[in-house]
Amino acid sequence: MDEALLVASKFFELPTMEKVKLRSNDVHKPVRYGTSLKDGIDKVQFWRVFLKHCAHPLKEWIHLWPENPSDYREKMGRYCEEVKKLSLEVMMALIESLELDACTDLTKKVEDGMQVMAVNCYPPCPEPEIALGLPQHSDYSCLTILYQNYPGLEIMDLEDGTWKMVPHIPGALQVHVGDHFEVLSNGLYKSVVHRATLNKDNTRISITSLFSLGLDDTMETAEQLVDDQHPKKYKESSFRDFLNFLASNDIAEGKNFIDMLKINFN
Ligand SMILES: O=C(O)CCC(=O)C(=O)O
Ligand SMILES: [Fe+2]
């Protein structure tokens, strides 16, 4: 896993000329490099550079990944396959915990689903108290797996609304539930609200793997979890719906995908 962090650092250390070849603000591109969220477009900019790319099935995407550093594809590819396996184990356990039967169709869609990697780099920041690497958000995914080289990830404690720093344990992965799992579970699981904070001394790298269904597969609330006492709380949506939302909204202004999916009962 650490080799994935190392090769990610090596990518960000490349001359800007090399990296900007992949630069794009088009959120539908399968591989893109950028700064902040949508650089130059969103009103508020964040202290981050990133590389995003699709990763599953690996052979469909790997040829589009950076050729430089020369071992990027090999090392990041190995990491992607490892976390894909882990994500399936966790997803199966989560689905089982909802006691849903006859969900072979869902299992298959999860196995064949999208894996998007966000490789984030947060340079040291002279005034970390007044800036953020990424603003508060929840991920659109069913499940997200994150690996970091320094602490910085904070999650919102829903009980009291305070931020809690995720401890940095070398070698440990952070797994959290995203919007599409909240939808599936009809709100029994809540999508984790999180943000990336900064530090003065170190360049922080995080590798986020976002697992969802296929681009046009819709995630809907499990019928078994809906009855008279528990009405359906969310509209169905696909990963493509999220990308369209991202292209035309600024999450730093507090617009959340999950809020758009909530059914209003008033
Ligand atoms: O860098 C982090 O800790 C958070 C990254 C993140 O939330 C994301 O890529 O969606
Ligand atoms: Fe996130």
C-alpha cells in the first residue's frame, strides 16, 4: 500500500508541464488532473491538487493513466485491485447487515461497478487554521476507502455536530459509507460527512477509492426496507446523475447531492 502513496507523491513532484497534460475541468473525463475542486470555476478554491482516474475493470482504464512516473501504473494498479477486493467484502457485510434477501442482482452490480480513484495532494500550508484542503462533503459512492500518509481527515460527529480527526495509524485504511448506501438502506446508514484539513510542515497525500454501481445503473432504496411506517426517503439516481450534479454545482457553497435525493414529505 505504501508503494501506492510513494508513486502518488512522485507523480505530484513531476514538473507542472508534465502534469498539466492531464488537466481538465470536465468531470466526465475518465482521467484528469486539477487543483481545488473545479479550478478557476468554483468561487472558493481549496488547498489541493488531485489526479482522478477510473480503475475498474483495470484493463479498460490503465492505458489512460499517467505514463510518468514509469512505475505509476504497476504500483497504483496493484493497490486498486487490493482495495477493490476489500470493498466487496465490506459491501457484502453491509448488505447482509440490512438482512436483504434475493439481492444477487445488486451483488453483481456492485462487483461490476465503477471504482474511481481520487489521488489527493495537500502541500504544506502556512496558515492551516484558516484554509481547508477540501470542504465538508459526503461522497456519492456506496463505499469509500481512504489511505493517507499524514493525519488530516476529519469526520462530522452527527451526535453533537463537532469534527473528529481520524487517527493516523500507519498501514490502516479508513472505510466509510457514501450517499448511495444511505439511499439503499433508506437512511439506516448515514453517509459520512468529512473534510480534509491541512498542516504547516508536511505534504499530505490521500488516496480515495470510491465504489459505486455502473455509470448508468440506478441505486434505489431496497424495497424490503419500505413499508407504511417506513416510507421511501430517497429518489433513485446513478453515478452519471452525480457527475451532472457536480458539473453544475459548487459543493463549497453547501450544495449536497444527498439533499437533492431526499424526498420531501411536507
Ligand atoms: O484527503 C482526505 O482526507 C479526504 C479526501 C476526500 O474526501 C475525497 O477525495 O473525497
Ligand atoms: Fe470525500
